[in-house]
Amino acid sequence: MLNDRPKFQIISIVANELDLWNITLPISVDALTKNSSCKYEVIAQVDGATDSSIEQIIHFRDKLNIDEVRIRNKANKNFICPGDPSNNAHFHALSGKSDYTIEIESDVIAVLEKNDYDALGEISAFFDRHPETCLISSVIDYDCWVWKLEDIGRPLEKNVRDVNRVSSHFLVYHNQRFLDFAHSNGIYNFSKYTDDCNYEDVISNEFVKNNIPIAFFENWAVKVRHCDEKQAKGSIFYKRDKNLKIKIAQDMIRTYSNK
């Protein structure tokens, strides 16, 4: 049978940190897809890249096994999502082509801790068990957030918390459920995005307001981390140091890979 529809799209949101992306993307795709029989495709969602970075991304296409490269042109100001610069890529990324979508930013790494684990299979099975959910988030470095991660209700199941917010660093969608909710609640209306808010704020607030669980995978066999550190404890700003980001990615691989 021809596979004309992927079960998963893995969307890597990327701009200019290509030395880091060259490390994070292949490790993350392997962590998410190893041992899985689910059909998937890898998409580079390019937003805010310089011309030279775009050329390199196209060059990396075959090396990194990327099925599709999407390049957002910000010349038409009518279609740029307001607020944080990262909003635009997330706002335009999701489609209904697959059953599920995983969005992972280029400075985020996912590392497989258990060599025999099927992450895509577990994601699909979780959504089947919980028809009330349409979104999963997971990162291990959430203690540094200014807007603290908190439990809203009882755990959805062992190691899956029902929480107050998502992180746009790593998001897993049940596409149809999420898109139905998003269109009903204005998530794709630019009016939702003020100058000081971001995509994860809008989603989190709408989910909590409508009593829709946000599933947070805690102690998951895939360890996900934003490859950066805050400038100081309690700061809203990250260091954004290129060498530090690469070091964190390499440390994650050494610490968690295939134990």
C-alpha cells in the first residue's frame, strides 16, 4: 500500500543557528522515531533566516533527511504574527496533513534515554486513551521559567501531569482536535497577539480558560531541553550564547543517550 499520508509531521523551526541545528535535529529525530512503525516526515519551517542561512539549510536538506523546506517571507507585513518574533513560525506551522504534529525549535534537543522505546507509538496511544486532550508538552529545564509550571488537576496518568501552561520549545499536537479548538477560540486570530505576548501564552490561557487539559510528560524516556540558560535566576532573558548552546546540547547527549 502506498503511504500517501504521514501519521506524524516533525516540524523543526529554524532560523540562523545552523551549527547547533546540525547537532540537535538528527539527534531529536532519532529520539522520536527510533523503534517506531509510524510513518513520518521531517519539515524545516524556516522563519527569520538570513539569505546565507537559507542557502545552508537547503544544502543540509539531504544530509539531515529533511522531506520539505518551508521558507516564510516576512516582506508582506500583513501576514506576520504580532508579538514575540518566534510567534510567526508557530502560527503558520500547523496543518491537517498528518494525524499528529511535533514542533521542536532548533535550539531544543530531544535525547532518547531508553534504547528500545517507541516515542511516536506512546504519543499516539496516549491520545487514544485521552480523547479530551489535544496537546502534549515536555521539557526538563522548566524550573528556570518565570511563569512557573503548576498542576491544574490530578495527573492524567502516571508521569503525565495536567498543567497550567505549555512551552513552545516542544509541542505535540493531535491535529484535528487542536485545529477544531483553535478555530473555535481564535488562536489563529492576530488580535490575540499583543506586543508583549507569545504563542505559548495564548494557547495556555485559552486551554485553562476552557478547562482543556494540557498534558505534560514528566520522567519521559525522551529527555527534551532548551539549549540555553537564563542570564540570572528569575530573569526573563536567556544568555543566547552560541558556544553555551552547543555545549548544553553535547552534554545532553552524553548524559542521557541510550542508557
